[in-house]
Amino acid sequence: MTVFCGIDWAESHDVALLAKHCITDDEAGYRALLDLLAEHGDTADKPIPVAIETNRGLLVATLNNGAWSIYTINPLAAARYRDRHSVFRKKSDPGDALVLANILRTDQPAHRQLYADSDLTQAITVLARAQQDAVWSRQQLVNQVRSLLRECYPAALDAFLGKQYGLARSEARAVLTAAPTPARAAKLTPAQLGATLKRAGRTRGIDAEADRLRTVFRGDYAHHPQAVEDAMGHQLSAPIEQLDAACLASEELATAVEERFRRHPDAEILLSFPGLGVQLAARVLAEIGDDRTRFADARALKAYAGSAPITHASGKKRYVGRRFIKNDRLIAAGFL
């Protein structure tokens, strides 16, 4: 009798084979799972296929180190299969594990195994996604700072928004930290502005930039009452500190991504594409991997990236539109 395994992934994992079991999310739990598989006929020559709703985590890594065939089932697809077993739409973790096992029992050829990326590619994936998340967090903080400046400090917007990277520039963050209110910015001398720019890392045109900033900060702008302006300055200080941390994290992760990406044999190929620098090329590699069997053809990769249209046809109606189910990280890299 062929045996299939379904695992409902959570802080504790429900496992369904011939019977239902629950394992803990630790080394002891993983060993119990391997013993359970062996008890039901799992061998190196004929491993029991395993279905799970995620492709990450220590449990998947433990199974992936062996010879098991791991199938990652989309949670939305699993929810559709759940309706085949109950009309009440009830949900339970042991029941979901059983549903996953039955998916492999009935429709295993319709699902694909977990791709076999190299360890270096998996490391690049972790770092590239973390760097992308840091960039997105940085942009959210920039938007928050910009919104605050519009309410109380428009001179800062005039001073930095026209520059590359805008409010995320190290100079902008340094000046706003030194002078979080318009009144304090207007009192800064060229020498103080120059020292602030040097601390931010500027090495050229310091005097000219200090004079420009002094002119902008002493321009004619509307002001809140002093007490309100000081309070808004305190309010601005918190997101500026968070923005500093986000910018630092983004830069450190970018350095780590570049160091590992340039060691990958596919780096030269990806960097040969017009418009792909190190960071974007690393993001592309992170999402498509280096397993050459992952995509059956070019159209499969286009569908994964969201650039292949999808056709809806029913009776005499036929509509071709854009694809909504896609890899959002890959399409973001493609857009850039």
C-alpha cells in the first residue's frame, strides 16, 4: 500500500499518515517525524512523499536534507481541497494535515516538488529578500517623515526632496537630527551646517551646500506657535531615528548580498542583462533560483513573474487579462 504524508505547518505540526499525530517544533519533534515515516515504510529507495504548505523553516530544511519528495501546496489550493471532505467548511489542524496527504494520494502529478536550489542560492535568497524588505520599510518611514514635514517643516522638503534619495540621504537625516524644528534650523550657522554635512559623510562642496541650506532654512515660511513647533520636533525625532536604522540595515544587507551574489556562477549571466545591477540581479536569482528543472519552459517563468497573460473562456465569452497570482518580489524587480 502506498503511503502519503501531510503536515500542517504551525508552532506544533500535525502529521497525517495512516493515523494522525502531532509533533513539536524542535529537534525531538523532527526526529519523531522521521521515526514515524520509517515506521510506515519510508526507505532511502522509496521515500514517502510529503505535502506541506510552506517551503521554508527548519522542518522543511530537515526533510530537504534527506531523500524525501517534498510538495509545497499553496494554502489557497489546500482550502479548495478541504471542501471535498466536509460540507460544513470546518477547519482543524489535524484535518488539514489529512487533506494535504489526500492531495498527494489523488493528485500528486498535478503538483510540483520543492525545487532543489544550491545552498549559496538559498543564502542569497534570505539576504536579498531581507534587503528588499529593508528598502520597503525605509520607504515607508520616508513617507511618514515627509508627511510630518509637510505639516510643520516645509523648508526641509525644499532643501532635500530635489536631491538623489531625498529624505533618505545621510545628509538630510543628519541635518534633521541636529535641527528637528524650523526655528532651530534657521539658527544654524554655515560652520555648524558644514560640520553636520561632514559627519554625514560629505567630502566635496561642503561650503556651497552649507550656504544653500542656510538660505533655504532662513526663507519665508509659515510657522506654528513655538510650543507646538517644539512638540512636533519631538514627534519628528522618533521616525528620524527609525529611518537611520532602516538605512543602515539596508546598506549592510546590500553589502552582504553583493559579496555572496558575486560568488555565484550565474552572476555573470544575470549582470549581462541591461538594467540589472547587483541588487536587482540578486533579487531575480533569489526568486527564480538555480534549479534548471524548476520551470518547464519560458512561459512557465513568465507566468511565475506575472508577465504572461491569462485567458478566461466560458461559452462564447473570452477574455485575456493580466495575471494577479504571481511572485510579487520578482515582478517588483522586473519593474525596476
